[in-house]
Amino acid sequence: MSGHSKWANIKHKKGKADAERGKIFTKIGREIAIAVKEGGSDPSVNGKLRDIIAKAKSNNMPGENITRSIKKAAGEMDNVVYEEITYEGYGPAGVAIICEVVTDNRNRTASEVRHIFDKNGGTLGQTGSVGFMFDHKGVLVVERGPGLDEDELMMQALEAGAEDVRVYDDSFEILTAPGDFSSVRETLEAQGLSFVSAERSKLPQNTVALPDEDTQRKVRKLLDMLEDNDDIMEVYHNAELPEEEEEE
């Protein structure tokens, strides 16, 4: 498959992440806190924590920050209790949007998310209103490089339990069932592969073409405001946004 995948902009996105590194690390710290409270502080027996540590590393979070976040959650150094919530809605031109949230104040976050949708021509919907339009997958992204054989990589991934491997100009996208994500990632890591990105995701079954540049601008503004919100961990959508707008 030629061209660039949705994940091919990872370098650009990492550039943005570097500029907002503190915010990114704070969000991952919240995810670590929830994982530790659910399954304990030992990654060897807490699969969810192992997955979040892998996500943290792919976002260049230093090891000492990860360790500190785990110890903080394990020691309950504060009395903040986080909960995970998913919000769903529509943006301009009927774009479907899912926001995954980790918050210590459900009412505050709900108000903020609704305000962002309303301000940008969107509508916050009920739970399940757009979720059926997305497939839950594990997504492992490997950057193309010298010495990386395409056929060998595909064989490795499929033997490890992956569902599919998508080949692009500058990357490989390894897709797994959500329940197989951890085992596939760990198997491939043990075989020496490293990932530009490694996380569970929601992939749109179909995408929505935006009619004009003005609509594209409105959708981008809505998505940017959602991603900038401290409580929103991930934003998924099905809009077709021109790649040249994503590049530096």
C-alpha cells in the first residue's frame, strides 16, 4: 500500500508533543494512576500498566518520570480519585468524534467538553451514538529503516498473533485485536522491534470527506481544542483531513 497512513504524521505530532511535553506526561501519569489502582504497581502482573508504560516510552517519557508516577499512585500521595469516561459526538459536516477522558471531576469535564463541541459547531451525543462507527484495535507503528525487511516483518507480526500489517511509504502499521495487543507487542519487542507508537486505538470504519477548506478549518479547531483539554487523553474521529495540512 503506497502513500501515508493516519500514523505517518507521527514525527510532526511528536514535534508538537515535545513543545507540550509536560502536558503529555501529566496525562499519561493519570493513566498510570488508574492502572495502578486497578491492578497494582507491579508491571509484571499488571498488563494494563505494562501497556501504558509502553505508551509512555513511545512518547519519550523518561524512565524516572514513569517510576515516580507509579510510586505516587501506589503510595496514594494525594487523595485524588480519577475515573475513565468516554464522550461521543458530532462535529461539522457530521464528523464522528470520540473523546476518552480521565478526570477527577466528572461535572467539570462534562461541562468543558460540551462547551467545546457547542462553540465549534458540534453536538455532544449520548453514549454509543458514534462508537459503533469505530473498530477497537491495537496499533503498533514501526518506522521504515535500512535492514528492516518487509516480508520478514509481516511474518513476525502474523506469527505473534497480529490480525493485519499495513505497509506505507514510511511506516508499517501492525493491527491486533484489543485482547491480543499486549502479547503481540511484548513478543515483537522481545524479537528486537521498537515502535514509534504502541497503543490501543479506535479506527473509523469509514471516513467523512469535508466539503471545503472552511469546514476543514472548523473541524481542525474543534479537534485541537479537545486535544488541548487537560482531562481528554485521546481524541478519535473519522474526518478526511488533507495530509499537507498535517505536515510541517
